[in-house]
Amino acid sequence: MVVSDEISYGELFTALEDASAALGRQVNPTILSRAKFRKRIANQESFLTRVMGQPKIRILGEDSDLSV
């Protein structure tokens, strides 16, 4: 999952090509704008509830960046 107001799916997919090759499978990211992320967290949507409760591998940013 990527929370960003700036990256497009195409840009992210290109950036993940090496990871896909290393894993031997396609990586299918979910991209959310900050506003959509906040809204979905506020609505306690199950996907985000599960993601937020699991360990994360941070590429950029801090936990505080995901505060609602």
C-alpha cells in the first residue's frame, strides 16, 4: 500500500519491476491519496484495519505520516 498524492499507478508499477522480478511474481500495489486514506481509516474499512495492524516495511516516511 502506498499513500501518496503525487505518484501515479504507472510510476509505482515501474518502480516495483525489480521487486516483482526478485519475488518471481507480479506486485500489485494499492495507492491511496492522503484524503482517501484518512476517509477509509475513519470508516474502519477492513483492508486498512488489517494493514495497519500488521508489521510494515517502510520505504519512505514514518508512522506519524499515517496519523489520522
